[in-house]
Amino acid sequence: MRIEQGSWSPSIGFEQNAALENAQWVLYFSSFSNLKEDHFFPALRARFPHAHITGATTGGEIAGNTT
């Protein structure tokens, strides 16, 4: 199993990590406000074109060891 943790923002998009382009499954957690952004899901699909994508909203964003 390979794991990648990244972040996305409406103004920047995804941070420039090496994407696991051949990922089979992506699990994301996001604020409700990010999910309402028109560019969020298309950007996620473009980054992981072959993956099953599953996600949920959070009470806060998870980044590194902080929320």
C-alpha cells in the first residue's frame, strides 16, 4: 500500500506533491465549503483518473498532525 497526504485550496489547487496517478482508491476529508467549490471534484478526478473516490466532510481540515 502506498499513501499520499495532500491539501487543496480554491486559490492554489493541489499542492505539488507527486500524485499517485495509478491509485485505485482515494479517501478524502474536506470542509463543506471546499466541496461546494466547482473546481474541487474535477481537480480530484484529474489528479487520480483511475481511482474510486470516497470522501466525507469534516468538522475541520486534517493537515499533517493538525486539524
